[in-house]
Amino acid sequence: MVDIVKAILAVLISKEEASIDDIAQKLDATRNEVINAIHILECLGLIDVKRSNNTVIRLNSDARKLLGL
């Protein structure tokens, strides 16, 4: 699980924002794996999730500060 969490952070650093399907395709992971990892990142307060038909995930300002972005 740690590996996919790190990989999602890397995707979000490079893409600014992405959908669950975009992340799953980029990481060659299942949608459920990505959703579980996103839930962890959201609970840690590192990402913002905009829920709609096409859920959008982005790093929040606190995560950007922690990562030096």
C-alpha cells in the first residue's frame, strides 16, 4: 500500500490534478487499489478530492509545502 500511495503522490506532483481512472491507468493499478490509497491520503490531509461524475484529485496546499513545491 505504501508504494501505491507514493506513486499517487508522484503522479499528482507531475500532473497537478488527475482522475481516479487516470491514476489507475498511469500506475497500472486497479481502481480499488487507487481508491483505497486516495482514502489514506485524504485522511492524512494531503489531497483534496472533488467528487463528481469524474472525481478529481489534487495535492492540497499543505502537501505542496511539505513536498517543497
